[in-house]
Amino acid sequence: MCTISASMFNALRQWCAGSGLLNNGKFLYFVVLSLFVYCVILLLLKLCYVVNSSADDTDFIKLYKACEENDTITCIAILKKRPHYVNRFKLPEGYTPFMMACAYVNTPLVKYMLEIGAQVSLKSKNNETPFYLAAFYHIRNKDSTNASCIRELYYAGANINEPTRNITPLQLAAIFGHTSLVKCEESRTSRNSQFDRLCRTI
């Protein structure tokens, strides 16, 4: 920025020399002072941007960590100030806060995130959908009988049959013997109302 200001000063100096204004010491002093102030303002603006960016990154890291720890209160407090974080990917992990909430089947948080614009169609860097992450939680935790998170994702438009690494969440559930999820999908394909009832009870 100072380089730009110096270039502008040189151009102005040449113009002043050609027009005879350079002999006027007061005018030259005014020009130099103006360029100095301009340079200082640009530097201050850049500093403010750096500070704001740093605070922005700090809040995002706090949000991501809170999602991992199922700290719903902290997550919602941050998202109220910065709702655009919900679909922002954390690198190098390659997951969004919404994906993390789904991976830990935090239904209240997932529901809130959906209300502020969370995208159910986004995929992680490993090609995992939010629905796949939620289903995989139940596969790893077979004693978990609360499928409310899966229900929220389904009603939000998640594609229940979208494959990840050439296998759908329900096929994966069948391989690992999670009969509740398999029954849920079978009921959905035969009759949506029965699927709805099952998802409310498992």
C-alpha cells in the first residue's frame, strides 16, 4: 500500500513540476501530508481486517470444538452471531460444524442448524453426507435407540439412499447388523407413514 502511495506521489510530483506548482512550498507540503495520512489510513484498515479475521477464525474453532463436545449452548450462541459458519469447512479435517453435529447425533443442534440454513447435501472431503455420518453413529453405537437426528435429516430432504464409497447408509447398517435402521428404510420404501412411525419409536 505504501508502494502505491509512493507511486501516486511521484506522479503528482511530476504533474506539479510540469505545471509550475512545485515551486509553491506550501502546496508540496500539503500533498506530502495528504499522502502520508492516506498511507496511515490504509495501514489501519488492513490492521482492522487482520484483527477481525483472527477473531472470526477463533470463533469458528470454538464452534467446531463445541460440536465435537456436544456443547449445544455454546454452539447456538456462536451461530446466532455467525450463522454462516454452519456450512463452513474446517481444514484439513474437511467437515462442517453441521456435519459434526450429525456425526454426534446432537438432534437439538442439528434441528437448529437446519433452521438457519444447514445444507444436507454437502459432503465431507471423504465424500460423506450428514445422513451417512448420523447413520454411522448408530452403527458404532448399536445400543442407541434414538433415531430423532436421522428423522430430522430425512424430513429436511436428505437422500437416504445416496451412496458413500459405493455403499448407502442403510446397506452399511445391514452389513453391521443394525436391524432397527434397516427396518426403518424398508418401511420407508413400502409406505412413508409406517416409516414415520418407526422413526418416532426407534
